[in-house]
Amino acid sequence: MFRSSWHKVLMPAVLLAAMLIMSNRLISRDRLEEIWEEIKMLDIIDIAREKGIQEGKTIGIREGKLEAAQEMLTDAVIERFDMAPVHISERIREIRNTDTLKGLFRQVLKCQNIGEFEAVLKRV
């Protein structure tokens, strides 16, 4: 059986997982599923799954904060100038840095008209 063969040679679990990933086109699907059943209890699989979940949460939180900052800035432009032209809203959505968006939010409060804000936005 597979388990006994890799245990006999004391193959590290990480190496085994890497080998399977690299050889997935060389081994039949049935054999891969059989091997998978043998190794799915290995810690490396659980660790990879947990890291993937955590990374997904981190990315989701970051994207949520970015979208909230973009929306808040667009709302501030509308509130301050009674409008947000499409090209300004699109430019705000292109900005991927929350610190930049915060700075622009402060600028909205200082600008006297939409033209001034547009000039600030172009410099970003």
C-alpha cells in the first residue's frame, strides 16, 4: 500500500505533497484519488487549508475596507458638490490605496468647487 511505501523511506510529508502536485498529470485520476485518501490526514494539507482560509479572510477584509473608503469618498463628493461626475467616480474606484482615499476625503472638505477637487484628483 502507498502509506507503507512512503513511510519505509521516511519521505517527509511536505516532499510527498509537492511530488503529488507536480505529478498530477502523470498519475491516473483513480490512483491520485487513492493516494489522496491515504495522505489527506497529513498535517500539511490541514496547514495549507487553514492558511488559505486565513489569507482569503485577510484579502476580503482589505477589499471591504477599500470599497468602503471609495464609497465614502464618492458620497462626500456628492454631498459637498451636489454631484459626482462619472469620470470622477470611476477615478475614485481606480485608487487602490486607502491612505490616498483618506487624503482625498480631506481635500473634498477644503475644495471650493468640483473643478478644484478634480485638479487634486488628477495629481494623484
